[in-house]
Amino acid sequence: MKAIISISLRGGVLDPEARAIAGSLESLGFDNVRDVRRVRRIELDLDVADRDTAEEQVRAMCERLLANPVIEAYEIEIPA
Amino acid sequence: MKAIISISLRGGVLDPEARAIAGSLESLGFDNVRDVRRVRRIELDLDVADRDTAEEQVRAMCERLLANPVIEAYEIEIPA
């Protein structure tokens, strides 16, 4: 079963890498970029029987390893 | 106008970070993870008049800065 995790910084947390991308784009002449956001996406292929188990397990993975809940928010998607 | 860029490694290119995630998940007891893939997602807010211009511009950004076309493939999505 596939699971897609999208991890992004919480609102108000500065993202230096996104700032760097915005600055580099501007110095290349792309001067109409109003905002840059980065999202880390992790796609898992899991050997589980049902969606509920998958979601519960992926949530535990996020809390214990994949995301930093202090500064990051995550969304879990389990495509049908 | 929003643009979403999804950048992933081309097939056959090793991803040490994904391997590390898989290894860490296993050592935490999640032993049913068959595969881990990472996707870098960049969301831009652009000041452009129309979709075609946006797409053309974002493609140029990918080729010149955001992606490494030798090892990475990218997809551009411009939500309506």
C-alpha cells in the first residue's frame, strides 16, 4: 500500500533554503516571484493489510522520525 | 498564480537519504516498509498574467536552477 507524506514548515517558521531559492531566482532575472515554499514529500510502499493500519503506522513514523513536530506540520495521504 | 514543482531522482539513481530513512524506520521497528522515495516539492507564487507564460517561466527556472536535469526529473503543475 502506498502512503504519501507531505512535510512543511509551520507558519511563522523561517525557511532559509526557500529564501535562498527566491534570491537566486531573482538574481537570474526571475523578478516576479512573490513567494517560495518548500515541501518535503516522502512516498512509502508499505506491506500492510488495510488503510487504517497504514495511516496509524505512518502517523507514528512521522512523530518518531520523519517530521519535527515542533516546527513542521505533516499531511498523510493514502491513495485508493 | 501558483505553480507547484515536484522534483525527484530519475530511475536508477541511488538515493542515500531515502536508504537512510528506510534503515532508521526498520531500526525503530517498522519492518514492513518495502520502498521509500523522496520528492522535493517547491511551491511558487508568481506574478504573471497567464498559465502559458507561468509554465514556460517555471520550466526555465527548473532547467537553470531548481533541478539537476542529469539526475532529476521534474513535473510542473499549475492549479486552476
